[in-house]
Amino acid sequence: MELSGDENVILGEVGLPAADNLKRSGDVAEDGKVDSKKKRTESCFDQPVDSSVHEVIKYSPSALPAKHYDADTTEPISCGLSCMNDLLSWNRSEANPFNVAAVPLASRKPRLVNCLRRTLVSHDMMGGYLDDRFVQGTSSEEPYAFYHWQYIDIFNYFTHQMVTVPPAVWTNAAHKHGVIVLGTFITEWTDGAAVCEAFLKDEESYRAVADKLVQISHYYGFDGWLINIENTLSEGAVKNAPLFLRYLTEQMHERVPSSLILWYDSVIENGKLQWQNELNQSNRIFFDACDGFFTNYNWTEENLEWMKDYSVVQGRQADVYIGVDVFARGKVVGGMLETNKALDVIRKHNFSAAIFAPGWVYESQSDKSKFRTHQDKFWALLSDYLYIHRPASQLPFISSFCQGFGKAVYREGQHETAKSWFNLAAQEIQPLYYHMALEDGGWVRSSGCPEDAWNGGCSLLLDGLIPSTLNTPICAKIFSLHVPLDSRIMVTLVYKASAGITVSLQLRTTDSSHCSHTDVHEVTLNSVTPETVGSGSQLESQMSELCGNRDLHGWTVRCSQLELHGCILREVCVLIHREGEPQDTTFSCRVGEIKVLDVGTLQPPTDAVRGLCIDDVVWLRGAGSSPESSSSCLRLNATLRWDYPVESVRHFRVHWRRLRGPDPRTPPGQLELLARAYSNQFRVTELLVPKPPSVLELLVEPVTRWGSLVPESRWGRRQLSYTE
């Protein structure tokens, strides 16, 4: 492949991984040399925007590694490592850049170190790497997703592969909510014993394994490991196991300061495989060497009572995670829809909890269309035993409540694409989900609604009953936050309300210096026009885009401005007011989006997408995965990479259009949307293109977090010409 007019310029094969957005050290390869593939990709950033890439079509098999790309479509996929040879031979130059998390770990309150009773979720789902293995999402109609992030501290992606690398979609969603993500290193049974004998035979061997685990976690952007040795160990191997754990923990802390290494209750100090269902003298050597201990599931309350007074636990009670199998396999406390019984006992004795396989709410139901209902019911049962963690970011605070899947993709209330989809990278900051009883038979409920949305896959549905005796508005709390406010702020609410009610917002703040004084601000949602915000045509234009107090596609868009200084925003509530005479009133209100913006920072987008690169081109002739298409169709597969500050965007929209050919009399085609991308790269797959010779153009449009339009002159663009 070459750029027209610039002979023999080779474009990068792998490119700049999204891990660079995490600002973790590591722009050099593990051997200390500069990553040559990164350098090659950066070289194409300097190419003129109007330069064209030329391709001579060849129908040769894809040279992309099958473990990282679907063999039929070349879609990027996530995967683990199945054997020790794969682990020891792992290196950055052959890793999967698409599985690198694009979202750094967000701040939240309380911080993990301040949580005395933590909650870990271990995601054991039907062998793992299902719909979630597709890095760019898939068209799954009834996927499993998790969205109760405010209740948990740690997310562990668990499979029975030796090295489980969490799919990037999970890491992105968890990090957005401030949740730490762990991969899994597991050995089992006879084969596992042989693996352990090999890597625990001496210091050089166990350090080599630990170093690779650290490199993998650092490169892919997740936060540590659950170590699960479920096989017997020889005397020599069990002697080295704590040394391996200690070295791994130290190295992870040095490379990723927020990281954790946890040990699962299985092997004891003499090397026997004996699950203890508690931390005791037989397994404390492993606990002493790492950050935490995950007990087996068949404990009794007596185990917890004994551990509470065990001297080794003193001062580290939060580091003991009591395992709870939601499937209730074996002799366990609680499980299934009685998992709350296990949490009740665990919290009574002040231990952390490790909830294993909460996907039971999905796997156990034949009617997957009711998944949201089952999921919300399950976590509501546990909610009394779980902290509510608060996002602690700076402004802007924005959410359209998208859960990362839906029946369509919406943009400003209209279909952008009209088919089922699943991509957890699209998940936005999640609200509180609950069903709350009111006096005299009244109630209010919050839930995800995929039937209609403002942006993404679903809106937040608030519905309920206002009893005739209730003369004050219902306050439906939707966010618990810790967001500093020290400026003039703009609040935007997008909603659809049923007849008989009016809707407003309530913001609850505390004094930032003492957090002792609480103020309640009821926001009147009709007080701002673009002209009142500030002078200057650019700012007025910005505000006109953001609100302008308009109705669009059945959605009401309202804005208000507040002066709040020295405050911390703690709660956001939607107030439901009944109109007319007192009577029992049923209501529903779909909330499409909430924004809290710092007016002083609202400026038109100035960044341009830089250096759009096209590489890893694969041509396919045939029907592809679309059964209705002709077998003579020509399909383009290619990787796009570009440079743009991802912290300022919600996503990118990737477009294409035909410029000319094969018939020169045919006018250029219209701009067509391909998909949304959630990092600075995207794999175009099975794009049906005109017969050669032709020229097409690929474009990347940034969509800013606060909603300002980026002019097309600042989009990334690159022409691709091709001949047979």
C-alpha cells in the first residue's frame, strides 16, 4: 500500500494503541527499545489530509492474527491465553491494540482504600468471551450486560483459560464508573499441576511469569489479577508460590498504582488442594503476600465468627472477600434470589463480599427479553448491604443513561441505526435503579427503557403513582455524586412526560470546605436563552446548539443557569409535580439526558482529527455475512487510526462516500454512516464498495461530550483509490 505522490511510504501495521490515552508509562517495548510500529503509525499522522492511499486489489487470505480477528469478517475480537507458552512468548508488538482500554480509571467516593466492606463481582458467564468478545460491538438481540456499577468496587472477568484478559468493553464500562478490573490467572487439575511445577520451580521462572502478567495488564489497561491455583503443588512449588505472589504484587503496584492482586482459597501451605472456606493458619502465607483473599463458597457463619477474631485479619478485614456463589452450588448460605441472606451474614461480621456468577439472573431465565427486570430485582435485594459509590469527576457531568445495548441507536431522539446492538463501551454513567414505596399506596420506580431514547440505546423511565393525599412533588433521585462546583453552571434536561404532570430538577449540594451545610436548589427549566449566557456570537451559537429551549422529535429540551460557588454537587433528583386537583395520578417520564456544564469552559471545538491512517486492508469477494447480498460483491476491510484527544469526546462517527468510478459519469455518492467508534481506531468490516477502478473517502467525525458540533473541515479524512 502506498500514498499517491509519495513513493514507498508504508503505513503502520498496528498503530498507536488506545492505552496511550491512559497516560501509563510504556511508549517503549518491553525490551526497552522504541516501539517501531508506533513510530510508523505516527509517521502517517504527518501526511497531508488530501493525500490518497492507493490499493491494488488482491484476494489473498488475511494476514491478521486469527486470535485477534474474526476469520470470516476480520472484526477485532478479545481473547485470553490458553497455555504457558502463549504467556511467556507474549509481547507488545504482537498484542491486540483493539483490546486496549480507552478509558482511564475514574475517581469516585468513597475511594477503595476507604471502603471497609468492599464488593467484588466475578463475572463467570458460560465460558466467557461471548458477545462481549467483539471489541466494536455486535448485533446481539438479547445480550447480558451489567450496569449496577455504583454498588461494586472490583470487577473480575473470569474464565477457565489459563490467562483471562478482560474484554476492553468491560474495562471501559467499569473504569467509567471508577471500578477496578481484574483478569484471572488459573491453573487446574493434572495439567495445571504440571504448569505450576514448571513455573514455580525457581525464582527465574516465577519472575518471568509475573513479569508477563504485569506487562499484559499494563498494556491492555486493566488493574490486576485474581490468582486461582486449583491443583496440588509439590513441596518446592508451594514454597515458591508466596514468593511469586509477593513479587507479582510489588511489580503491579509499581507499574499500575491502583492495582490489586487477589488469591483464591484453594491450595494450603503444604501444597494440598483443600478449600478452607476461610482464612486460617493453613493458607495465611498467601494472604500475607498479596492484596486480598477470596474465600471458597461453602462457608458457614461459624467460619466468619472465627475469622473476625483471627489475629492475621486484624487491620485487614476489608481485604478478606467472602465468596458467594449466586448459583448456590454445594452447601452454601443464600444464593439465587436469596443471595441477600449471604450478604446479611457477611456484613454482620464486617467482611468484604465476592459475588460469583451474578449472570445467573440471565442464564436461569428462558425469556431473555425480561433481563432488565430480573437484573434490577436481584440487585435491589442486595442494595441494603452495598455502598452507593459516587462519581467524583470534574465538570462536565453528562449522561444519557445508555446501558450499552438496545433495540436501536438513537441520536437526538431519532434512529441513527434501527437494529439491536450490544457494546458496553457505549455505556454511560448509570443512574440509580430502584422501586420505592410512598405513603398511602404511592410508589415511584426507575428503570432502563429501550423503547425510546435521546442518545444511545435507552432512556431512564420514571413511572409511578402519586396518591391523592400527597401534596408535595415526588423527588425521584437519579444520581448520587461528588462533583465540585465553583462557577456559573448550565443544567440541561431532556425528557418526555405523560399528561397531568410537570417536571423540574432538584440539585442538592454541600459546602465544599465542611460538607456540613446542605442546600437544595430547585431548577426552573425555562430561564435561559443563548443570548443571556454571554456575549460573542461563538458562545451564543454554542448555547443555541446545546438547548435553546426547544422541542425535538417529541422530546422537550430545557436549560437553566445557576451561580454556585464553593459547593459539591451530591444529588440530582427529578421532581414530578401533579397538575390539577388532588387525586391518585399515575405518571411516566422518560429522561433522555442530563448535563451539568461549566459555562466558563464552553468553547467551540478547536481540535481537528489528525493523521487518519488506513492499514491492514483485506479485500473480500462474495456475500459476506449479509445473506441478501450478491456473491459478486466487492467488500473492503481496513483499519483506521487517527489522533484526537479522546477525553473530550463521547464517541466518533465513522463515515464513507464514493467519490468516483467505475463509471466516470456517475456523480459522487452521499455521506453514509458506518458506525460509532469509542477510541482512536476503528476496523471497517465488509463494507460493500463500487467495482474497481474507484475512489472512495473515509471520514471520522468527533462527537463532543457536551454536544457541540464539530465542523466537517475538522473531521479526519483520507481517500482510498483501488484498481484490480
